[in-house]
Amino acid sequence: MGECDRIDLDHNATAPLRPEALAAMLPYLRERYGNPSSPGFRGRLAKEAVGRARGEVAALIGAKPEEIVFTSGCTESIHQAVLGALELAPHSPRVVTTAVEHPASSLLFDRLKSRGVEVVRLPVDRRGRLDLEALEEALAAPAALLSLVWVNNETGVISPVERAVALAKERGLLCHLDGAQAVGKLPVDARSLPFDLLSFSAHKLGGPKGTGALFVRKGIALPPLICGHQERGRRGGTENVAGIVGFGAAARLAGNDLGDRAAAVGRLRDRLEEELLRALPFAAVNGRESPRVANTTSVRFGGIEGEELLVRLERRGIEASLGSACASGGTEPSRILSAMGLSEAEARSTLRFSLGAETTIEQVDRASRAIVEEARALRDGEEKGGKAA
């Protein structure tokens, strides 16, 4: 099967680079290769390009250009936000977060906990919804930061950020949102939602990999994670000019067609879900009853090993991802699905499908047929094996 015939249902891992972003980047990989810190002609061109891109990225989230710090990606942005907040509040070594954060956050919190920082991980219910009463109780004690994933990367469930941010602000806490799966998929407006810090990444919305941003609300003197004079002293290192320019182009395009893209992708996601649930009585969608981002579905195929189904789909040219992460010596159940109260068997039987603007009806229909055929084959095989035993 040729590469063009494959069906990408793993857009949450990365979105394809938009052609317009690539075209914008190419001059800064070729003749306009200057360093923005250089006073020469090419340096000035590079500096101007970074400035334009900063404005485009800021516009996507309703921010001021000076509130955008360019980084190497969302992971770096998260680290600067969390570690910087703790440095600003040395007498409150406590962080409130959730049990369903992305590993970029959760692994950082594990390390901080081992170093004496109190990390409060709030529970979610079986639908993936945050326990707001637990949040309110956790915020009653002093803390340096509330850090919350806006859209869950596995289930697509949207966190109640409006209420969470309001509670944090009432108590004078800094509030950081992991916006990796939200920016470019949901309307984001820093002017109406008063979060303090927002981390996001270019490649999730059609920009290049290796480029991200951290929104730092004006007036917050967040310490740098990497020291240097670049980015007004907030992030050292020569800027990735081409990557930043591509980020700006992707951000501008995402802002222009956000509503239309979300609606179209949502219809395709619903079409996929409906066909799978109609044809497979043993299938169910995790978090379906909760508010979700339009492109993501987490489907569990009761009694089937998700890893086996994924391998079969890969052979047929369909790319998806596991609801469980591989670990040495075997497969560990998804930490996020376990936190939602799913059993180990349910978590192991889950696959995530995430669509993009490039996904077509024909691809969804072809993929759903293949998923149904392979799931039935695996289910029949397991039932026959059980009877033989």
C-alpha cells in the first residue's frame, strides 16, 4: 500500500504541516537565514519575521504579542510554567493538578513530588469529568499553582476551565492551562478567560514540530527555564526563525477557519462513532457523555486486545493509537483511562482515533469498515478460543 493510500486517524499525535506554513518557512531556511539578534540586513529580516509571527500566534488566543514566549514545544512551555510558578512562590511548594494530565505534565509532577513538592491530583469520574468539589477543597489551602489540561489528549474531554480558573483567581493562585489539544480546535480568548499561563505547540495545529509557545500574562515576572537575552530574557537560545514563521502562518490559518473546520471534523468523528457502535454491540465510547473536542474519539472494544487490533489496522494502512502505553515487559493500562475508573481489561481494549481537516468521508467509511471487520474477527477468534478451552 502506498503512503498516499494510508488513512491517518492519529492527528492528536501530530497534524500534517499546512502547505502555507511550509511556503512561509522556506525563505528562512534558504536566503533569509539571518540571526534575529544580528544587526545586519538578514538579521533584521529575521527579527521582523519573528515579530510578525508573534502577532499571529497572539491573535489566535486573544493575547498581546509581548505575552508570547516562543519555545521548543509544549513540553518546554509546561516546564517553564510549572517550575517558574514554584520559584515565584517558594513558601508554597504545593501544586494542584489532575489525575489525567499529559505525561509532559504528570512526569514533571512525579519528579517534583520526589523532591518534596506537594502534588494534589484531583480525580475525574467515569465520564472523564473533573470533580469540582474536590477542586474547590484542594484550592482552600495555599498553593503555588493550579495546572490543568484543557483538552484530554486520549479522550478529547474538555475540562471545565472557566470554573477552575475562576476558583484559582478567587484564591489568588496562578493558573496554568495545557492547551496542546485545545488551541486551534477550540475558541481561546485570553481576554475573557483570565488564565495566567497557557502552553501550546505548533505541530498540533498544522505548524512545524520543534516550535511551541508559552503565554505569560502581562505583569507576571515568570523566571526563564533557559537563561539568555533572547525573547526579552524569558527564553535563551537563538530563535528557530523558520519554525516560528511556520507557527505564525498555521496560527493565522487556524484562526480564520476554526469554526468551519471544527464543525466538519465533528461530523466525520460522529459518523465514525455511529458506524462502530451500530455494527459492534460490544463497543463503547469513553467520555461520550461529556463535552469533547470535535476531532477525538476513544473507543473501547470489549473483550478485544487493543494492541492486536491496532496491529491489524496498521497492516491495512490505518493509523490510530492505543489507549494504553507500552512499557518494558508488556503493556500497562492507560493511566488516564484507569483514573476514569475503567478496568484494566477495558483500558487495554481501547483505541484512540483522532481526525483532522484533511480527513474525508471516504476515508472515514473505509476505516470504519476495516475496524468493524478486524474487531469482529478478533472477537470471533476469542469466543472460539474460549469455547475450545
